[in-house]
Amino acid sequence: MYNYNGGSMKRNKKLKLKYKFRRLLVLIVLLLIIFIPVLKYIKGADIRKLKSIGYTSQEISYIKDKDVSIKTLKKYDYITNLKELVDNKNYKSENLSKYLDVWSKDKSTNTIIIMVNNNIKYPYDEKIASIIDNKYFILKNLDRYMSYEEEDTSKIVTNVNCNLDKEFYTDQVDSDTSDGMLLIVNKYYSIPDGYNYGELVTLDKAYSVNSNDKLSKETYEAFKELVEAAEKEGLHIRSKSAYRSYETQKNLYNNYKKTNGYNWAEKWSAHPGNSEHQTGLALDVCSKDTYTIQKFEGTNEFNWMKDNSYKYGFILRYPEGKEYITGYNYEPWHYRYVGKDIAKYIYENNITFEEYWAYFVDNK
């Protein structure tokens, strides 16, 4: 027998649940309608604060894209060059508040970043800013820069990087032979008796005016390429003096000193162990028509070499005007192999190997 009242009660119960669900749904919708704008308003408080400080909508968009801490920014006055600060290669987001603590529109952002990142205690001034912003600034040399007596900060950086705050042949150290083809040999860095770079090979008579002239194999291959390129233009470049052993250099230097005096020898010849010729990477060149290095500068071969040797990996090692850096008189005949890319950089930037080596090799 059908129970009418029981069925009716079940329907009523379902209806009540349905109505309760609808009321709950309506309530949720109402709450969302009310609170979403409130949440948006609260969330927008930081943006409004940035706008009130002076940031434009475009700048705020940049701040969001770069995930710059708005919480930090809103504590400070408007930063006119924030993009320059954040885009700096040395910028660290965790140091933002420290940067802003010392920031001012008159200060170099790069200097601020370097000083904060490295906990530099020197006070900010024009000198330290100019030094740090120098293209070839090396952090480990900062104390030496600051104690170097010179007004021109560009000279300070160059001279200290090249060890000119020390006397030639003082405080000498062994050259790091792990630098390979880029090892430095000069009046501060020496190599031991018996060392040379790579395998030494004898130059064919087509490339040298001397029999038994040697170069490292890599240097020789590059020199052959250079000579053959010059030949195509009717120019005849030859090696006059390439590899020299430690003993040969010792005898040569002592002979120069005896014949021409100490001061002359110091300007024109290296001490044994301090000669690039011992590496097998360097050579003196001449014209086939003159055979003397002293006359090389007046030849067409020299004019071609000074503007084309870098294409084959060679640099004019002791250039004119850089004597105070190299420690040697201008030698238009002395070339050093460093590889094409590096030779191109040195040529285009008109720097010495000392300057390149200090920043790109030693500063690694």
C-alpha cells in the first residue's frame, strides 16, 4: 500500500535542501561581489603607493616584469634610474635595500652595486667611482688603485693592472704556464730554463733568413699563413730571430750590457727567463729585401704588418707610446702570437698584451 505522507516528506526534505543550497550559493555570490573589489583594492595599495612616489605605469610594469620587490621600493623615494640599477650585470635582488640605502641620483649605479656587493668600506667619491667604472677595473687591485699616486684614474687602473706600481724585475713571480698560449713573460713574470710553449719546429728557409730558426708549431703554422698572404700582395716577410733558449738569451743580454751599458741593455733586451723569444711564441721579422730588423719600419712590409698581422693571430708586442708599460723601447719588428680573436681585440682597442692579460687572463 502506498504511503502518501512518507513520499511527501521526502519531497519536502529535498526541496528544503535545494533551497538551502540556493541560498548558500546566493550568499557566496554576494560575498564575492563584495569582497573581490575589496581584495583588489587592498592588492592595489602597493601600486598606488608606487604611483604616489612618482613611478609611472610603464615603470611599474617594468618593476613587475623584473620581479623587483615593491615592498622594498615603497620605503624609499622615487629612484630615477631604477632600470639602470636592475639591468646592471652585477645587480643582486637580495641587496636591493642596501643599494637604495646609499643611492642618490648623483652617484654611479655601477659603483654603488660593486661597493655593496663586495662590502667595500672606502667612502663613495668621484675617484673611486671613476676607478670602479673603468672598463678594465679589477676588484682585487682596489687597494693598490687607491694608494697609487696619480690624478688620472684611467692611468691608475692601467698602471696598477700592469704592475707599474712596482719596479721592473722586483717582486718577480713565475708565469703561470697553464695559461698556455696566453702565458705572460715580461719584467714581472719569468719562465724557467728549459721551458717553451708546445712543440718547437724548425722554420723552412722560405720563411726565415736564418737556418735552424724555430717556433712553436702553432705559431709557425700561423706565421706561414701570414707570410703567404703578404706574398700575394708582393710583400716578402721573413723571420729574423725566433726561439731563443735561456742560455742564448743570457749570453745576448750580457753581451749587450758589456758592449752598450746597463741602461741600454735594460731597454732593448730581456733578462734570461724574461724573454718572450724563449716561449717559441714570438719572433723578430724583417723584409726579405733588407734582412735587418732596424730598417723594417721603413718598409712596405711593416706598413702591411701593423694593420694586418692581427688577422693571423699576431700583435705588435712593443708598440710606440707604450714603452712605459712594456718596459722596452718601441720595436716595430717584434711580434707575438696570441691567436686571431685576441689579436683582433688588442689591435682594435689599441692596448698592450699586459693590459689584456691582466683583465682577461689573470682576472678569471
